Amino acid sequence: MNTLTVNKNKMMLAGLTLICCLSACSRTDNSEKASIEAWNTVKTINRHWAVTENMDSLALFLHNDMVMIHPEAKYRLQGKNNIVESYKGYVNYAQTISLKELNPLVQLYNGNKTAVVTYYYDLEIKIPSGEVQRFTGRDMYTLIYANDKWIAVAQQFSPMPE
């Protein structure tokens, strides 16, 4: 093998190494960006039902066929309209004093197009009697990336076990 062939092979190997490195960096950057966007979407959903009480804005982040399981309903809720109505029920009953989302974990799947977001929460509300109630729990959303934004397709939340 002559020197030209050896140098050519080294250059090809260096080029392939660089391409692989750039590809891995790009995936990492895309994953980090997707994780941040998915987490921000969950926080935005929470702000719409808990703080601004803007159900029209909330609905923009929910898939038409979303499902929800929560401890107050015997059966799952199906469909964006039913889920928005559930949140309206909360808004008509209680006033959110504070909502803190804690220790989020975002897991990405399907080429960063599906996210499972879990976190813990502390919620403080005031009910019609004026009593302040505090809840600690855990929440899980499944989001999909469609039409250039993250939208929720499933949610399940429950109180924190003693």
C-alpha cells in the first residue's frame, strides 16, 4: 500500500468519525431541546387550568382523543371536551393558591416525537368554605409532537401514597 492510499484511508476514517460525532451531538442537542419543550408544555397546561383558568388556551395543548385517569373519577375521561369540562369543574369549585411542580423526568421515544413526562407536585387550594387544602401527588403526561408543537394525549395523576 502506498502513502497516498494510507493517507486517503486515514482521511476517510477521520471524516467518518467526525460525521458520527456530529450526528451524536445533534441527537443530544435535539433530545435536550425536545425534553425542555415537552416539560414547558406540561407547565403551560398546568398554568392554564390552575392559574389563568383559560380553558380555550388549555384546549390548544390537548389532543382531540386525549384520555385522563384521576382519583376523583371512577372511569377514565375520554376526549378533549370531557377533559376540559373536568378542569372547568375544578375551576368552578376551587381557587389555586399555589402549584409547584417538582423533580421532573422527561423520557423521549419514537425519534423524540413522543414524551412521557413525570413529576411530583404540591398543590394548595382554597375551597368555597374558605378552607385551605394542601395536596401532594404525582403526575404523568404522555405527549406527542405534531404540527410543530407538543400536545397531551394522556394524563394520569394521583395523590402521593403515605
